[in-house]
Amino acid sequence: MEDDRLWYRLDHAGKLYTSIISSRATTLFRVSVTLTSQIDSKLLQAALETTLERFPFYKVQLKQGFFWYYFEGTNQTPKAEEEIYYPCMSLSIKRRGSFPFRVLYFNKRIAMEISHSITDGTGAMKFLRELVTNYLHLKESVPLKIEKISQRQLQLETENAFRKYYEKNTPALKSRNGKSFKLPIYLDKKGHYHITTGIIKVDKLKGKAKEYGVSITILLTAIYMECLLTIQERTKRRKLPIVMNVPVNMRSFFTSETMRNFFVSITPSIDARLGTYDLEEIMEEIKIEFSRLLTKKKLKQYIKRSVISEKSIALRLMPSPVKDIVAPSIYSFFGEGQYTSGLSNLGVIEMPSEIENFIERFECYPPPSIGNKVKAMMISYKQHMYISFGNLSKDRMLEREFFRRIRELGIDVSIETNDEED
């Protein structure tokens, strides 16, 4: 891992995401931390360099092979930069000299924007936590726990967990086919990505979820789908199913320390053609779906489907420039084109007590995509949950409906946005 010529293959998700990159679908998502004091850019740069010594497999650049892209180690060092653009935009990881991530700062916030080609939310959060710990060590003299990282540990953190748990004899999972409802909204200018964040007290959400006998994730997914049903009722004569894309962290089911991608997406749905649904009906449908799909046996089928997609002879023999041309259309039809929207939960973030006093909050933003113009991600830290909608349109119909419904349930919510006019 010390060799600057280190290289490794992309996992199946990385192969997909590198082929669909565009000025709108950047594949970048964001994890960020807001501290209690202004960011010192020089100390942040020093902390970034220290963090990359701990995670050398992130000090790589994307290279194009004849059939597939791959990551190659580099002597170059990424620079922490002051944030000036819309989030998750204006970075092409295919550009010569680019890294598959960037570290930004603004006032008291440190943000990491990283491509799904190299990792998922769990891997990104592990990197960010290490980065902020190193920064606070330099800025606030927070003590560091010195660990000697073995070659074996680095191998575990770079393993392709999908290949590890792939079982050839597991029956393949059939892909969902069919149309789903799409929000009747239009793309904004290129380079614009609108963020709306709702801040909610976790204990209020827990109390409401307990009333219904469900988890917070099921409660919020149900509210999200109820809002989409309401919008469809108002805007469309012909009813279509509401299909959600809900990523599942596979590390919760299969032992792995990988910092590469290790997630699958399940797709709970409500068929509006069957009639109207109240919130409790939607929650019951999702509860049944989660119980059916979130088992090791069923998830192995998702692993099988993920791995065999890259084992396809036709795909393997297709030159990578051709893949770049055809992949966006394939992904639009078989991937996000079949979903109405997406909701991802990065879970509860905990930090050591000696660090907590210097941290105000954590946030996460979903990667922009044309297939799902609006998506959301959520994360919890201390007493609050932060739910952030990413939107490629100027229209906020879904965000307004969602937070209005939250308030109707008796839950207070504070709303922030990166739009000056709002």
C-alpha cells in the first residue's frame, strides 16, 4: 500500500458510477461537519494529509483502461479548498489530476464530497471522522489515539465485499420492470443543486414512531411516500406506482470493514392504482416489505445480481469509451428511471466525548441525478436528525409537502436552504 503505483479495480458500483458521470449526474455525495469555531485552512490541509496516510487507498486518481476504469496511486496531494460552488457540482473525477473526492471548508464547516465510484456513505463518514479528529488535534489539542495500522487492516478496508459474499449458486434476483411516478418538475441550469435541510429532534421522532409501532426509518419513508402520493393525486390523471430507492448498508448484515461500496438498494412501493392510502396503511406495507427483504438470505440475491451484472460477457468485452456512451441510457432505464425518488439514512453518528464539545452537527447530501431530480439523505447527531433534500429543479413541491406533513404530526422542524431567495 506504500507504493505510489498502487492500483486496484473498481467494485461493481464504482464501475457503474464512473460510466454515468455527467455535468448533472456528478456521482458526488456530501458528508459534512460543523464545528464551534472558524476553520483554519492550513491546519485542515495538514489534517487531510495525515488522514490520507491512514487511508492511502484514497490517495488515488481515476484512470481509463481499455475495458474498465481503475484507481491508481499518485504522488500528488489533494488540497482543501474554500467552498464557492453549489454542493456536489463542478468536479469531474475523470479530469487529469483530479481525485475521486474533495475537501471543502466554509466558515465553521468541513465538507467532504466524494464519488460513489470509490465508496458509500459508511466509508465516507469513516474518513470524515478521522479527518475532523486529526484537525481538532491540531486546532484544539484534542489527544489522539495512536494506532499502528497493519497491512492486513488495509487489505480488509479495500476488499471487494460483494465478491467476498458472492455465492454462485444463489438464485438471481429479478429486476423490477415497469413505470413509476415521476415528479412533474423541470431541471434548473447546469451546475445548480438546491439543498433544503430539516432539523428535527430525535426524541420527537422516536415518540411518534413508537406510537405507530415502527422504526424512525419506516416512519419517514412512509411520510415521504404519502407526500408523493398526494402530489401525484394533484398533478396527474393517470396513476402510477410510487417506488422508493432505499439504500441498505450491507455491513449491518455481513461482516466487513471495507471502505469501498457495500450497499444495495431495496425498492418499497405503493401502487396508487389500487386506491387511496392513509399513512398507517403505507407504514404497514413498508414494514412488511422491509421484513421480507432485510434478511441475509434475501440480501445475498442482491449481491448475486450486483456481481453478475459486471460478469456479463457483452459488458466485459465492451471498450470503456463505448460503456460511457451506453451506460447512462441503461442506468436510466433499469436503474433510477424505475424509481420515483430515493431516501438514504446514514444512521447515528457518535464521537468521543473529548471531541463532542467542538462539534455542532453533521449533515449529508445525496448525489444529484437526472433520473430522480429530488432525493434525500438523513443523519443523526446528538439530539437532532438532519434530513437534507437535494434538488436539480427550482420547484420545492416535495420538500414543502414533506415538512408540512411532519408538522401536522405534531413534530417541530427547523428548515434551512442554500437558496438566497428562500
